[in-house]
Amino acid sequence: MKKSFAILLILLSVCSCEKWEELNVNTKDPTEVSGESLFTGGQTNLFFFRVTPNININIWRMIVQQWTETTYTDEANYNLIPRGIPINVWMLYPMTLINFKQSSVVIQNTTYVGENPAVKKNKLAIIDVLMVYTFDVLLETFGNIPYSQALDINIEQPVYDDQLTVCKEMIIRLNAAIDAMDPAYPGFSTGDNMYQGDMGKWLKFANSLKLHLGMLLADVDESLAKATVESASPHVISSNADNATLVYLSAQPNTNPIYADQIGWGARQFVAANTLVDTMNNWNDPRRPFYFAQVDTSTEQGVVKLAYVGGIYGMPNDYERFSHMSDKIKEPTFEGMIFDLAQTEFLLAEAVERGFSVGGTAAGHYENGIRASIAYWGGTEEEAATYLSDPRIAYATAPGTYKQKIGMQMWIALYNRGFEAWTQWRRYDYPQLVAPPNAASPIPVRFTYPAWEQTLNAANWQAASTAIGGDLVTTKLFWDKY
């Protein structure tokens, strides 16, 4: 009897434990995350990083003097350390690249009933293109970066790869992705908030990115640059409809990060910088109403005199007295962008000037870039023609070398896209920006490595710092030759 009672207790105990285990199972959430969801997460994080005006993450609009600050001016004075900005940029590794890598692994190992193998190949190629883009952002920010060992979870202290070698490896990887794409089949049917699975557009973006990487090499390896640019040029973005953008929604948390930061939180941190506004005023640029809000400059009571007025760069500025971002930019649904027709056309103009066979003329591509930018923002063809008829703007009569002409117009066209504007400013050396009086350093041409790397990955950090010429904001990257 005692033995039977003991057996009964054991059985009850086992059953009880099984019931408790069942209660601990989350029946509402999936046990595995799909590759498509991981891709969407990586894509969303990438765009957030590129679009947000959050001064803990993205201060490039200020580095290139498109915006400046109202009260706290550390960032406009190039002080990167208090907010740990380099660390937050480094977070592209865990927040974006890891998502893309895991997405690729899951998709590779998942078989959907009835799915054509070409669709899977397209998905994997798309992921690789965005991984190349993300690595390029890190490369253009820091120089030598962890690449070959960066996403291996078994390596706690990855080596930093040589930046020129990484650039060349990214071109190889991009070529493989382009070759794998089949526009006769879709990519991601859901979760692709850039091109909604349109592989024709993905091919154009991939080739435009390849064009950009080729131009990075132009002063370093002319032969490879020429081959890369010429093979990409027939297949690049050819319309504003092909622009690499992400659509945002009207309700939180899926609004444009500018709206969320500046309107949702009621922030009044930024005004347009006088550096940009004065240039556009001087040239009567038709994009001003789409870029900036006007302010009342009248001195007489009852008289209203509206104008575009930029805040003094690097100094405290009264939000009400100076132009700030336009209502268009503050819309919750205003799209994010990482590549467009204007940028593509300006790069082609430079390619022609360098003797690369990409078709057209430098003047033609330059004018196409300006027209594309004006049209994208909402200007008319008549406004573009008037602007281009100004001898200071027309390619044949604008002052300076091709670098000055293209550099100035690309800086204006890349408004609100501070990172791209920063890269092109470093490449062309125009406009000739001047650091403000209280600047913590000269205008940065790179970011210093995250402080934690000096502790957590000291030997590799030291080797990388030595290899590039010092872990300083003034150390030029391999492509920034002049």
C-alpha cells in the first residue's frame, strides 16, 4: 500500500510539472523569427539611423553645415564625445548587420512550398546589397573596420580589415549579388519597405551603389574604378521613381524619425544654417520653400516681411528668428532616402570628367542632377530652367573646376541627407566650409573609434589606429586624397 501510494505521488508530481511547464510556454509569440521579419527589422533600423535627427546618433546635417543648433551647440562644434556618437554609429553592427546576416541564414535554410528558387536567390541578393551599403557607411565613417570577422559570434575580438581591401571586397560582393538577381521574379513579397520586391529597382540601386564605390576608388585605383563605374553606369537609377526610399506611416511608431523627434517630442533643437541658406538665397534657389520655413524679418509693427534666414553656424540661435525645416520635411509620412537620381547623375558627371565611358556629357549629367533634385522636391521644369540659365550655375560658366561645380550643387541637392553630403564634401572639398570659432576640432573627416574598443578590443584597435595614421577626426581615409 505504501509502495503504491509512493508511485502515485511520483506520477502526480510528474504530471504537475508537465502542467506547470505548459503554463510557462508563450503561445502568442512565434518560437522562431522568420527571415523576412529579420530583414524588415534590419532595413528599418538602417533607415532610422540614416534619417533620424537624434543628436546622439546622426549629426551629419550639422557637420556639413546644413543645420545648426538653437541652445546646446556641442554637436555643431564637432564635439563627438559627450554623447558617445561614435559608439552609437558602431551599433550598426548589432542592430542592422546581425539582423541581415541572420535573415540570410534563415532564408537559406527555409523552403517554402511552391516558391521558385529564383525568388530565394533574389531575397539573398537583396540582403547582400544592403549589407554592402551598411558596411560602406561604417567604412566611410571610421576607415579600417571589422569586416571579415565582424559577424562571427565566436570571435569576441575581431580584427580590423584594411579599408581599401574592404572597399574592393564589397565591389566583388556587390557584383555577385547583381549577377544573382533575376528581375523576372520578385524578391520579398512582404516586408520590403524600399522597393516592395521590385527586382528591377533593386538592380538599379545595386548598380548605383556600385557606381558610388567605383568613384571612391577614382584617386586610388583608377583602373578598377574605371571598370567598376563603366559596368555599372548603364544600369543605374534613371528616374526619381527609382530612388532608394522607405515609406513611413502617419501614426507612431512608424512615422518618419524627424517627425517623431521634432514634432512628437516637441523639440525645437535645429534651425537651418546660414552657410547653406545664404548660398541658396544668393542663387535664388527654387528649392528653398521645400527645404526651409520663412520667418518674419520686419522691424515695423504690423508689417510682415518674410524671408529665409539661416542661424549662425555653431552659435546659439533663437528658433523663432531663424528658418527651420519646412513643413514638408516635418510630415510624419515624409519618406526616408539613401540614394537618388540626382546623386547618381552628379557621379556620372564626374565620371565623364575623369574620362570614364559612361555616355553623355559632364554638363548634361550635371544639369540632369539639378533638374532631378528640383523635381523631386516639388519644383517645376520652368524653375529648373531659370536656375540653370544663371551663369553662376550653368556648367559652362560656373566658376572653378568640375569638383567645385559638382561639389557645390551636390551639397545643395543632398540637403537633409547629411551623411552622403559629408562624404561628397570630403571627396570634392567643396563647399569650402569653415569651422566655427568654438569648435572642438577642425571639421571632422572621420569619426574616432568607439571608446570601448580601446578596452574590449585593444590590440586590434591599436593596430587599426596605427595603420590609418592615428585615431583622430583629422585622419583622412584612403579615398580622401586632396
